[in-house]
Amino acid sequence: MLFNSIHFLFFFPIVVLAYFIIPQKFRYLWLLLASYYFYMSWNPKYMLLIAASTVVTWGSGLLIAGCAGKPGGKAFPISKKWCMAGCFGFNLGILFFFKYYGFASANVKALLRWGGVETLGMPVFDVVLPVGISFYTFQALGYVTDVYRKEILPEKNLLRYALFISFFPQLVAGPIERSKNLMQQMKEPHYFDPDRVKDGLLLMGWGFFEKLVIADRIAILVTDVYSHYTDYTGLQIGVATILFAFQIYCDFSGYSDIAIGAARIMGFNLMKNFKSPYFATTVSGFWRNWHISLTTWFRDYVYIPLGGNRCGKWKKYRNIMVTFLVSGLWHGASWNYVVWGGLNGLYQVVGDFTMPFRKKAAELLKVRTGCWSYRFFQGVVTFALVDFAWLFFRANGFMAAVRMMRHGLGKLGVSSMIDPQRLMGVNTLGMEEKDFYVMLLGLAMLMAVDHYKRKVDIKKALAKQNLAFRWLVYYGVIFTVLIFGIYGPGYDASSFIYFQF
């Protein structure tokens, strides 16, 4: 079920209304039922996968805690580790089969052929990637790891734990919640709070604005250029790549805001997933503010266990590269995602390594590093680096990205700068002129809000305004989405981008 579907428009109010009517002790059962219905709306048979992952990780948590509770004995650490290994093997095995088997088998065949070895026929499985499998798998494995580390106690109620794994607002595309945050909230009573409901609805409205007004409109242009890049100049491909940076941001941040807002209406506080990432002045700063739930997951469960930054400079660089290469592979079973992750890791390694030299050069040249213009320059460079990596993320494979760059460099189209109309590409990038200007206005509003909320709490600032102004903002968001959102039979109401991961 999509957030931007008519189905959800009826589903969500019914769930919320029943949630506040049902007695407190039965509410988690109602949410569990609603969450499984929400997930089964895509493909009912994949319910068995999430149920199996739930049972295995729940049982593993109890077994691990039981092993840890045994007195003395040299055997219990081995038992604890075997429980952990078995749980990870089962869940990652399912993830590998559905997401990576085809990629791995194709690369094994290519490697063997390159070595002159005749390959035997490997089985081919025609399977559809279950929606959200990467997200709920990581959330479940994070819970097991927390139990293993004795950071939390295992949840003894299977059905309450099942709700933690399948909670519908964040089930298919995050935020990837931590058991220390969400599990405890599921045991607490929640009461109807008009102010909290208003805040949740406002956040959902902003999320729909990001998705339907900005992201889905940009998608028209980006899809046309990336699908027919040979018809365009390098300049136009560059414009499309810049716009894709905002498409994926608005698409994913929009989903996160809708999810956080929906959960807030019912009394749950999900972690913030984005904090104005394109205002970052370093690539590492960008990643501290982009997809925060996944970034912190990799930090806590991959980077730090590898040694983090506590094991010397070169091992730290190794840990950064491993973390980002794995992150790239998490996003998709294709080399272009691995390259995308590797580039983001490499940026940070090079940036850290050259920092002393850059500081020394700034001192010698008497560059004022604390002024606005310098921070602006850093922000532009950071965006350029991140955006270049997005090209690999968006392209239909690694070689497609390489071909696009070759074509773009061979056909820069710099002469189009003489003609502003051709430069903007309003009539040639697959988008009507009126939609182009709506997109620009939407992007201006997005950047203004992102800049403003870095300094103040917009919710509190809005609450201090006069009633007429507040309702003007509320209705302005609603009618902007209704009037300028991308709807209709000519538009394929596709999933959010991160549903494919």
C-alpha cells in the first residue's frame, strides 16, 4: 500500500480511529493486524518472510539472553555466538537469495569465463524482491545485536515484538528504528492529543508536498533524460543529475516525514531521518544528516565493530571504505551502487587525509575560513561531489553511467548557454514549461524551509503566530498538494524510490 494512494486515504483514518477506541491493552494487537494488512497489500505470500524473520530473531534474542544468563562455564560464550551466527545466517541468507543471488551468480559466471573456465548451468530463480526486506531485516538484526551486547532485555511477548518489526508507518522504507526507542514506546499507554495530531498531520502534509509536488514532478524530467541521454547534451545531463539529487531527497525525506507524522498521530516518536543534508559543508557532514537511521546503523553495527577510528589512521580509512562499500551494496545488487558507496567513502578518506595540508594552505594564503563565503564555497564543493556520485546511483547500471559521462563530455552543449531557453531545457527535457516553473518554486520553498529549520523549530515558531496565519499555512500546504501534485491516468503512481531497497 502506497502512502500516496486512495487505499491509504481510507486505511489510515480507520486505523487511527479504532486505535483510540480500543482498550489500551489490546491496541498493539490492532496495530499488528493493521501492519500485516498494510504489508500484504503488495503481495500476501511475502508475509511469510517477515513472519519467519520475526520468529527467528525473537527466539534468538531469548536464546542469547538465556545463554548469557548461565553461570560461569566455558561453553556458554560459544553457545551465545552460535545463536547469533545462526540468526544472522538465516536472515542474511533470505536477503541474499531474494536480492543478491542473481547479481552474485552473474558475476561468478563472468569471472569464470574470464579465467577460461567453462561454467555449468547455475539455477535461475524468477523472484520479485519483497518490499522493504532490507529495512525490516536490518531492524531485526539490530535488535538481536542489542540483546547480544546486553544493551536491552529480550522482548518476551512475540506479538509485541512482531509489531516492532512490522509497524506499518516505517515498515517498508524506514526510518530503521532501534529497539531501545520504539520497543519501549509500544509498552506505554497513548492518549488522544489534539496538538500532537495536528503536528503529525502537518508533517504528513509537508511529506506529501515533497513527494507529489516536487519529487514526482522532477522524476518526469530525470527519467526522460536518463532513458534517452544520447538525445541530450552534457549540460542537460548535468542539469538532470542536479535535479535528481533533489528528487531522491524529496522522495525519501517525504516518505520519512509521512511515516514520522503518521506515527506521531498515534503517540509514537520515530527518529528523525534527515536534517537539511544539502547544507552540509563536508561529505561526512552530509552523511551525518542523510538517511540518519541507516547511517547510524552502519556506524554502530559495522564501522565501530571493525574498530572505528580507534585503531590508527590507515585502519580507520579501511573501516570507512568497507562501511560505505557495504552500504552501497545494501542499496542495490549492482556495481553502480557499489561504486556510488565507494565514491562517498573515498571522498571522506581523501578529505581526512588532506585536511592538514588544506589547513596549512589556508594559513599561508590567509584565507578566512570562518566567513560565510568560505562556508558557501565548501557547501558548493560538497554538493558537487555528492551529486556526481548520484549519477552512478541513478544510472541503469555501471556501464550506463560510464557511457553517459562519455557522451556528456563529447557533447557538452556549452553553446546552449547563449540561449537561456535552451540552457533551461524547458521544452526539451520532457517537461512542460508550467511544470518546470512549479518545480522551481517548490525547490525554492524546500530550500527556504530547510535553511530555516536549521536554526529554529518551525513547529514552535508557527505555533507563536496568529491563528489566521497558521491556518493560511495549513490550507496552503493542503491545496498546493491537491492542485499541483502529480496525479491522473497519465502518471504512473510508482513506489517511493527507496521501496526497491
